[in-house]
Amino acid sequence: MLIQESDLVLYNLTLQRQSNYIHSSTGNFVNADTLTKSQNSLQLCLATENHIELYDLSKRNLQKIGNDIPFFAIIKNIKTLRHPTLDIDYLVITSDSGNLSILKFVWNSDTSTLALSPLCIEPVARSEVRRLSPMEYIAVDKQSRCLMISSVEKFKFCYLLNCNNINTSNVNDSPNNGIISSPLEAIRSNFITLDLVACEMGYIDNPCFASLEMEITTSKKNRNFFHLVFYMMDLNLNCIVKKADYLLPGKPNMLIPLTDLAEYGILTNIDNNQYKNNDTTNPFVMVALEDSLLIKDLKGYYNIKVSLPKCRDHLSPAVVISHAYRSFKKQIFILLQTNYGDLFKLQIIPNQNEGNKPQCIINYFDTIPVAEQLHITTNGLLFANSETHSNYLFQFEGLGSDEGEEIFTFSRTLQNLSILEKKSTSNYMTAANVVKNSSNQAVVPLKLFTNTEDSIIKSYTNSVDVETLISSPLPPGPKNIWTLKRRLDDEFHSYVTLAFNQYTVFLNISGESMQTLSFEDPAPFVMKNDMTIYMTTLNPNILIQVCSNQFTQVATTSDGSGFDQIHEWFPPAGIQIVSATSTVSQLIIGLSNNNIIYFELKGNGTTLIESSKTLTMESKIVKLAVDQDKFRCDHLVVATEDDQLINVVSIDTSHSNFMEILSFQQLNDEINDVVMNETSFYVGLKNGIYVKSKFAKKDGEILTTNQRFMGARPVTLSVIYKVLLTLQDKEDEDDDEEENNEKKTTGLEEEHNKNEFGRCVVIHSDSVWLDYEYKQMEYIRPILLFGHRSYLNRITQFSTSTIPNNGMCALSSSGALIIGKMKNFVNTGNWFNKQDIKLVEKTTNADEDNDDDEEEEEEEEEEEEQIQPQEYQNKIILPVNDGEYTMFIDNHNDTSFPKCRISILNSNSNQIILDSLSKTPYHFVEGFQSICAQIVNFTKNKNFVNLVISTRDQHLLTFQLNTETSKKGAFYTLNLLHKTKVESTAFSMVTLNNKLFVTILNFLIIYDLGKKQLLKKSITKVTSTTNASTAIDVWDNSRVAIGDVHESVTIYQYDEDTNQFYPIADDIVKRHVTTLKFIDSNTVVGGDRFGNLWTLRIPVDVDESKVMKYTASPHNNVMEAPYKLELKDHYFINDIPMWCSSVSSVQMSDRPSILYGGLQGTIGILIPLLSKLQIKIIMKLQEGIVNLESLIITDRMSKVTIYNEGEDKEEQDDEYNREVWASQKSKDGFHPEGYTSLVDRDHFKYRSYYAPVKNVIDGDLCETFLNLSSYEQSLICKTIGKKTKIDDVILLLNEIRSNYM
Amino acid sequence: MSDKQRQRQMYANLKQKHVGIGNQDTSKEEWLANVKRDTYYSLLAHSSLLEYTTMARNQSQQGPNHTKKQMKWELLNKMGHSGDQQ
């Protein structure tokens, strides 16, 4: 693809996937023994439209298994397919690819990754979501003999399955086509299918499906006829038979299949009761009607109507919307949920008075949020996959009463269920505020607020959390800190050494306390008149203290109480020690005369032997570094001052080049600090740049270098050698449990997989950053210290029995010693740390307004296990005072009593600001429903800002907003100044020159503050095509972009002299704009209602005087603006963009980027790519991944030719060739089908769902490169360039994540 | 004549498979009905659009909130009615 200079090439990364789980399914997808030790394996598969997640429920909680599986297609439906003989389940998926896929989950316990592998991909229909493609419904026979798929209109296909053809032995099994037969069709024109279910039939019966169909009427007079149709798959004749067709009364919506009722002693076949056993099963289904249910059977004997119990509070009829059932030995237990969220328990029992005919008993059970699907698991849990907001896992506490009832009163507290786990989702995210850099913090980690759930604000931060456990003040001027082990093989640290300018303090750690260590005279260590520059423990029990003028070697006695000084070493007179570093057995010292002296422990001796060979550097030594965690290290890194060089020196004593410089790297500024880790060294420069280089183990040659700007201060570094990168908050809570703490902690360590541990480099500049690697990806992310404003100067590893993992000891800038714990490391699968900020529920007693009381109440509420009803829904989130505060405006759900409420949060400290009148977080505005709002600073006085809310009933409400912080806490005051009646509802507004800019009907209006109402200062008529503006943005108070509900974007020029707006450019395509932002004066980025993101640009330099003189042609709709916008980028994200924000620098990144959020919870970023070469490489990478299937085939073909010719067989033994041979030899041959997409969806077509993708690269797809095998990776690299190595591609992907955002 | 016959047959054949196609004899109502059905289906079959539509409906209409399932059924019912004479 040709890249033009004017093109804006963006790289899209989904930081958080959407969480609108529209499908869910339970089963045993992954073998139990490979995953958990528990016998009972039970998993839940949750799917959104574009990804799948798997959870383990066997331990009575929601334990996520592995990673998300992205699809790059629209999943239409999923169902579980049980293997008839083996205890393993598969997944049947229909998608917009037009294929029916049967997939198998593959769990790799070594890398702890989850993958799906296709067993068969069967083309069924055309691609895309169509009403005639049989993709909407899937029903799988219980015995796994066949499955039926159905479209909404006309088509039903039935496939016979042969699960025995599935080869389960081999993980890398090729897709097998003997699983699925050719389809049998059942076509009914002029019918809309409302639901399709599989009836539970015995093995001797033919499979049977029931479908609810609606006849299409062509005239208004005819009412729709609803049919219940039973289809039977005749296995002997191999055809589908329409067994029965019943007309249904009322307005049925869905079907609920029932188990074979005959098993529960219910008379199912009326005619020939005595031959019941020989007869075929008579399947039953329930039809959900308004306020009732209807039980029907295939043979048409029964027509039982069950009325739902009524509630006085519910005005409109209740409809069953979801169900779950579980059959026990003696009874059937069915849970039904209505649209009000009420759960009913339905029992079907034989009516002994009427010859065992079925009888139904229905009871009120509980009220939970409305669920998309309910699942009752075999271990007695209920999972509610909620339509919006959080999903819940419940445990049954009771089974409710057994007597039927007709009227019930619902209760908010759970009666028969208790919450085991709440899985909060971001579904239904309407707005967000990205916290911008503010003055009092050097670097704000990427942070944004959303409010998807009632009274809970979600804060998303992209940083590693540090929880402070202990903070104690220190004497002034601490310089450095070290934690030491008594013996090297000790598990935990015993001493902490603090270095001050002229003295040193030793602390002893005993249990959970820490005391100053005092020594008998003479002290074994140098305590005074010298500065400690380095401390370490050498093998096995030797402590080394390096000071400026000497170093001492001290052995700890075996009981640990005493210290014996073994040796002291002094540099030549007048020379000082500048730097020192050590491994477990080596000690290297740099002197002020530029000499480097090498010491080593030989054999089991306790004395350090000085090497006779020294190295003299040409320039002053700044710092030495070796890999300190190793027993021996072969390379030493020396940073020198004047020539700004990093030298790699060999310290391999067995080699002839011992103490010789192998290679060096020139840096562009003075070096401040250097550390080393395996074969990489990390350099901190004085100009705030952090450099990361890798060198070759063999000859010390420098291979790759990576740089990142960290801040204005010189960069200092430290290394933490062992960190558990998967430590989350939850595990932390487990640790807090007092009982069996030690056992638990040791157990914990065993539990963690080796690859969950890693090393990290701590980078100190303006703020503290961590550089760590997890699953091939490298991350440089900031540290967020809870509850502290101060900054950490020095960080060192720290572990005790209470903090076995991730402990750290640090010196803070305020001069305190901080012991804390690092947790919540972010990674690609979990980019944001989510924190729920609970706004206190409005207290029932207005008197109790103490903070403490409220907190207590909150806790009590939690204990009561109430599910808070969703009374309010967030509508608007606004930054106040340049982002210092964030304002949330929520609307009441019940629109018949319009009401909205306002709450304010401090953006930096997450502290809730209280309303000064009510002393609660909320300010209520009764009688109005908010549409949009804006903070306007009419008076230009920062202390008095105004809030304007546009309401649905065509008013603009103007409030005066004051915020104040006093000793009692932070408060805000909102005073309603006046209401302004406007001609129509204003759907969007912005500030322009400290005035309010609104579009109302066809006018652009500027309002200024008046005494009794807002005053119109300027009125301009918009172009005639504009209907209703849904999004507005302003650039530099001179240009406004107006996004229309379906007429795309028009950009206007504002002229202050004439106080008028002049159209500059409009679009040639109708876009249904939802959000809009300027990224420069000529370019806007926006999203539309169909899930697309696009950027539009005015193609030329605008001559403003020309624009003002331009008169549109007298004909409507023809060239209303002098210029036309040009489409620069277009991309389908499969979620409706609700907000976007252009961020000038995300966490000190080197470029601006665009953050966006979608309705279903997607958070993504668009990163501009700048260099042409880089764009070409990434485009080729994307192309390579997309075309992987054909690459493998061509590669295989070429290999086969060589193989057949019998040439150079011996040369074929490199790794990837062997893989190819192996796959060729497998009995079914090699099918690369499903490599790129599990459902075989063309990636380009998916991203071009509505319009061709333009200049946007799918970063999510590019990152799947990391999960490919080395053979596949090398094939892709070949297409990028002849010399491209796999590492280069991984480095590039890493650079985007760590440097560009 | 046979050509015309064949064309007609081909058209009938295609019409069987793809309901939405039309020819010069297609009435406005039939064409509109297909457009409407496609639109309603698109609204109910894309999870984001269904959620958006439900949300918008709940905010603008008085009375209790609809669930996404109810919205879906309503749209399905509309598909069945979309042949109505205007």
C-alpha cells in the first residue's frame, strides 16, 4: 500500500475489551486434571460479540482461566456440544463469517495460555449479519447426534454430528471434516423465527427441535399468528419432518425446553398409558406469554396455562425473559426471570388426583438484576449473566416455599440466594473523563473515570499500585538503603542498612518489628565519618560494606546474633572508592583514579582474593554494574563520565580477555546510573532519558538499544530481582487472613507458576516507573503510591514472613522509610487497574452525617448482601476547574418522574466532595432529566464557575458552582441561578470564549450569563442539511465542528468581529455522529452509531476571508460550504464510540494519541505512526498475520517438492522444518484452516464492516504475533523483509506499548 | 422467448435464496418491506445497536424500562409487521 505524506496512519489498540456478554455457556471445556487438581471440573464460557473468556466454577468462585480469546469477527451465538462418550465439551459458534465452527479449548499449562483450535469450519451462508443467514439460533441435541441452526427468516439447517471422528489425542490436531454432515434444510417462507430450542429426547428417540415462529402479515388488519412447530430429525430416513404445528394464543416470546417429564412419574402419553415404556418420548416445551406460561407437548395432549404471580408494584405485564433449570432425581427445578428481575421457582409434579397429569407450582424466589442468561451449575451455583452492569455468582441458601402463590411482594434483600462473587463489567459506558496532567503531580498515570453502575464510580489507572504498609520518619538526609540477608540462602531479609552523609544506621528485622542494631565496641562495620556507598551479602554469610575510604568484610555467626570482622581493605592513599558492585561470589570496585579492582571468593574460602590484573579507564568512573543475582557474572558494565560511554568489560577469569573492554556504547548525555540484568544493561542519563540495551553473551557486542524519556530529573535506577507479576488485590486479601498465615504463604508460592515471577528495573525520575517483562511483552509503567503525595527516592527489595512476595523498602522524598507492597501489575490482558469508588448511598437518617457512620453503614449494607437497584444511570461526566475535579450527572431511570443528581470527585485523590447543604455526595435536581451539560466560566473568575444543564423539557438550567476545602473536608455548593426556556432541546453544548455555545434547532447560539436568564449573544443559521447536532467541539475558540445525528460533520469558522459563524467544510457521506473531537485545526476524529471511528480533514489551507465571503448556491444541499471534508481514516471497532479524548502525551509518551470508549465498555487508543519505514513494517506484519494460511500452504508446497526430490535431507533438521514434516506425516494431512481466524472471517472485511478500513492498523491483530509458534513467526518475518528477525518484530510491538503510550 | 423464460426461471431461483432481490415488477411496498426488515434485523442482531436502541428508548419514553430481550422481541415483531401498507 502506498503511503502518502498527508496520510494520518493510526495504530489501534484495544486497551479494554467490551464486556457486554451476550452469550454464555457452561461445560467441561478444558480437562480438569490439566488445570486444577479438583475432580469436579466445571467451566463457564462468556462471550461478547468479539471475544471469548473462560472461567472455572469448580472452586465455587469465578476463576478466570488464561487469557481472553479475541475473534476479529462478530460472534452470533455459542452453544456447548457435549462429546457423547468422553467427558469433554466443545463450543459451537456461528458468526458473521457465514461459517459454523466447532472449536475446542486448548490449555497450555507451561505458558498458562488458553487457545481455541478449530475442529471444523463449515460454510453455511454468506458472510455478514443477515436476516436470512442461519446464524441467529443454535440448538444442539442433548445426545450430540445433530444440531440445528436457524435464521430469523426462512431457513433452518440441521447437521448430523459424528463426534467420534474428533481426534482428541493430539493438541495440534488438524481440523477433521468427518464430524459434520451436509445440511438438511427446513425452509419456511414468510415466517419469522422467534426462538429455537432442542427438546430433551432419549437415545432411542429421534432428535427433536421446537421453534416459535411468527407468520408475516402483509396487511394491518390481520394479526400475527404465532406457531409452535416441532421438527423431528428422522435418523433412519435422514430427513427433517415437521411433526407438529400448533397455533398459539397471545403474544409468545420465547421457548423453554423441559426434560422428559415421564421420568418424574408424570403421565406424558395419554392414549397408551400401559405401554409407556415402549413408546417414544413426548417432549414438552414452555412458551412464555405475557403474565403467564403455556406448557405444550409434541403430541398435543396438553395445553396447561400457568399464571405468573402478580406484584402490585408492577404496572405493566410481566414477561419471562430468561430461565435456568436443573433436574434432580425426584423433581425438576426451574427458575424463571421476568423483565422486572423477579425470579420464580417453577415445579412440575404429577397430579395424583388426576392420573398423574402434570401440575405446576410457581413461587416467588428472589429479585436479581435482569439477566441475559441464567445458569444453574452442577455444584449448585447460579450464575446470572446480567444484561447490563455486573454479573453475579450466587449460592442457593434455600429453595423457597413449595406452595403456589398468586400475589407476591418483592424484596430487595436476597432471601434464597447469597452472592458469592460479583463480576463487575464496564458494559453501558456512556461517558468518561480522562484526567489531564495537573500542576501538583509530575506525571499523572493514565487515569479515567466512568460511572457505569449506580453509586459506584470506576477509576481506571494504568500503573502499578504500591500499597504502603509501614511509613516511619527518619533522621534528615538519608542517601541510600539496602536490605540484607543474614545468610544468602535465607528466605527473608534480616537487616536494613541506611546510609547518611557521614554515618550509617543498621536496623534489625525481627518478625514484624524493626529495631536499630547496636554493636559492641569496636563495631564490625564502619559507622561514622564515612559514607556507605554499597552493601551486599556474599556467599554464604559474608556481609560487605563499601565506604568511600575502605571496605569491610564481616561474617555473621551461625546463630545470627553476632558479627565477626574478617578483613578490611583500603585503597591507596588519596584515592577514594567511587562505585562498587557484586555478584554472589565476586566484588568489583571502581576507584577515583579510574582503576577497577576485581575480588573473588575462591572455593569455600571466606576471604576475598584480589586479582592482580586491574583495568584503568580513560575517563572518570561513574558507576559499575553486574547482574547481582547471579553466582558469577562474565560481564561488567562500566559507565564513564567525560566520554559518556558504557563499556562492557569481560570479567571471565578463565578467559584470556579478562579485564578487557569488549565493546562500548556512546550515549548522548552524561550518565547518571547504570544497572545490569542478565544480558541487558539499563542506563539512566542526566537529561532524563532511560536507555535499555542488550548485548551478546558471547562477545559483548551491543545488539539492540531502546530509549524513553522519563522526566526532567536525572534518572536513577535499581533492580528488584524477584517480583510476582500476577499479584492482585484478591490474593492480598487472602494473605490478610490471620489463620495459618505461614502455611498459606508457603503454599502460595508453590501455587504460582514460575513464569509469573520476573525481574523489574525501578526507574526514578520525576516519578517512579517500573520496567518489567511479562509473557514476552516489556512494560514501562509508573508506580502509583496510595495515599501519598511524596515520591520514592530509593527502592529496594524486601521480604519477610508477612510479605513473602513483592515487598519493597523505600526512602520517600519526605524523608520517611516506607515499607510497601507492589501489586496489580498491568499487562496487555489487563491494562487498567480498576478501582471502585463508592459514593455513599443516601442515608436514611439525615441526622447521621458523620463520615464514620456512613462508612459503617456501607459495610453493613455489604454484609446484608443487597443488590443495589439501578435507580440512576450516568449521563454526563465533566471535568471541573481544568480537570481538578470530575463531575458526574446521573438521570433517574424512571422517566415518568424526571430527576437528576450531581456528584463531584477530586480527580487526583479520588476523594468524594460532599454537597455543603445536605452533607451527602449528591445534589438532586428534581423535575428535570439532563441531556447534556457544560461547565462555563462566564465571569472568568476561577472561584465562581457556572454549570449549565440542558434538560429534556427544553430548558437550560444555570447553576453557580463553588468548591471549598476546609478542615472538615471538601464541599461544593450548587445554587440554581435561573432557568432559560429554549425553543427546542439542546443535545450538545461547549464553551466558546467563556460563553456557552449551543445548537438549538437550526441555529448556532452563543449565550452569556444574564441576571434572570441566559442571554443570546449571537445567532447564526446552520446549513440546511443539519438536523440535530449530537456532538460539538471547539478548536482554539475559532473553529467549531458540529456533528449531526445523521448528517456527519460540518466545520464552522467563528469570526469575533461580526460575531457570526461561517461554514468552512462539510462531508459527502452521511455519518450518524455520536462523538467528535478536534485533533488539530483542520482535523476531527469522531465515531458513529454503527461502531466506526473516523478522522476527517479539511484538505486545503483555508483562506478565512474567502470563507466569509462565500455564499451558498440558492439551491438547497448543493455546496453549502466552500470545502468538502476528506476522509483520512476509517475503522470498525464493533462498539459504539461514546467519547473520545485527545491526549497530548499519555504517561510521558513521545506523541499525542486519541483515547476512545465504547458503549459496551471498550476502551481503546489510536496512536499515530510517524515514520514511513515503521508504517511499512507494521502494515506488512498485519498482512502477514492475515495471510498466514496461504503462507503456510506455499511454504509447505515448496518443502514437499524438495522432499519428493529427495535433495538435502540432512539439511532439513532445523526446528521449523521438523514441525512441518511432523504435521505432514499426520494422517489427515495439514490443514492450516482457522489459523488467522477461528471462524474463518476475512480480517479486512471485518474491519471494513460498513466502509473500507483506511489507514488504521489493527494492533490487536499485530499483537497476536506473540502467540504464534516460531515457525509461523519466521514465515511472517520473511514477508516483512529478508533480514527481519522475530526479535525485531517483538521489539517493535514492545516499543509501541512502552514508548508510544 | 425461451431466453425470457430462462431469465424468469433464474430470477425465481435467485429469489428463493435471496429474498431481498427485485426486478422491474417489484412493488414499492415489497421493496420497502425488505428494507425495513433488514433494518430491524440489523438493530436487533448487533449487540451494540440493540443496547443503544434500548437505552435511547428507555430514556425518551415514560414508564418502566424495557430490557434488551423485550426490545429484541419488539423488533422481531416489527419485522413480521413490516409488510404493512403505508
